[in-house]
Amino acid sequence: MNNAIIETRKLSRDFGGLRAVDQVDLRVQDDTLHAIIGPNGAGKTTLFNLISGYIKATDGHVYLRGRDITRVPLHRMAHLGIGRSFQITNVFPNLSVLENVRLSAQALGHDNLKFWQTAKRFHHYEELAHKALQQVGLADRADTVAAVLPHGDKRKLELAILLAADPQVLLLDEPTAGMATEQVPVLLETLRAIRKDTGKTILLVEHNMSVVMNVSDRITVMHQGGVLAEGTPTEITANTAVQQAYLGESYHYDQPAHH
């Protein structure tokens, strides 16, 4: 049975004479956290951009629950159930935390062209926003102006913005980028809670190996535009080719006490 929510087949992307993504076959199973790792220049972000529709493939196909979405316009992707974050935080700095999230919920509703109306008209969206803030641990910051949030909380706000739109798949591009070391475990717990509470599928690109190894069900390793290996965290760290290409011969992974 094919229960892949996201699948790519022979997906490729050329930039001039450079092939950044080379015939990638990827299967992301429903209700899993799947990480994509690899050295700089391996093609991770390009693959992410292809899956989320920010760039179009030179060759190959992207499927969402078996539906070919390779040529679907970018503005339709959110309506299909794909939510995407970026390496750089992407929030409205002068709006409150709650307003940022409410606008996201409203954008996919029938009132998406009525932004000039008062928030009272859109109580339903406000409820969705409060729920999303609860899920990421920002309920007590609802009235805070986004600009003054610490970087780690801005990352959580981005997650809430994605969750408010109720996507089937969360695509997270370097969610710990720029975070202080002590903030990272908090984000890990947030990701675990989202998985547990919502059952959503999460696909992430991440450089922080501690994050990848502690939260992932499956890991795909990219190298020079192609897939070098795929497996569980334990399988990936035991893979000689991966150690040589990316992790380094001395890399050692301690199995986490809990998932």
C-alpha cells in the first residue's frame, strides 16, 4: 500500500549548466517527521523549493497523495495543504502575535479579501489562531508585538502561522537557524508536541544534527544533487558512505532516551 503523502519521481532542476537536483526519488510517509540532510550545495533547499512550488522542475514529478502537483501555481499550494517556512523569519513585525496568526487562518478562508474589516467579524479565525498559539507554546504572548519577540519565539510564531492554515504537510527550512543553543531543545519539544497533537506530516531541512537525530522518523541524505542514502537515524549514522560524505568518520550518535 502506498501511503506516501509526498512523493517525487526522477525530480530534477537545472540552473544553466548546473544540475542542482538530479533525478531524486523521495517518499515521505503520512504522519512522519522526515528530514533532509547533506553538505552545503547538496541540493536540499532546491529540492524543498521544488516540492513547495517556489521553483518548477526541469524534469520529473511531485505528487501530493498521488496527485501530480508539479505544475500547480505557487498560490494554490497552500490551498492544497502544503505549508512552508523559510530560513529567515517571515512575520509581520508591527502586528501582534495573534494578528499574525489570525491573518494566516483568514487568508485560506472565504474572508481573505476583507482584511479591512474589524477582527470581531472573524471570531472563528481568532479561535483558530489561539489554538495554533497554544500548540506552539505562545498563548501567553498573543498580544505581544511580533517585532519584540526573541528569535526562538519568532520561530515558534512561524510554526503557529503555518498551523493556523491547517496544512497536511509542514515544510520547515532550517527551523533552528539563528537560534541560541539553549532555545533548540524547546523547539524540539514543540515539534514533538505538534506531531503528537495534530498527526501532521513534517518534512524539514536542517543542519543541526542533534535536531535531526532526535526528532526524525526517516532521514534522506543528499549529496551532489542526488540521494545518497535513506533510513532511520540509526541506519544513517551507521552508513559508511554517509559518514565519508557528510558526518565525518568520527561522528557518533547516542540514541535518545525518548522520541
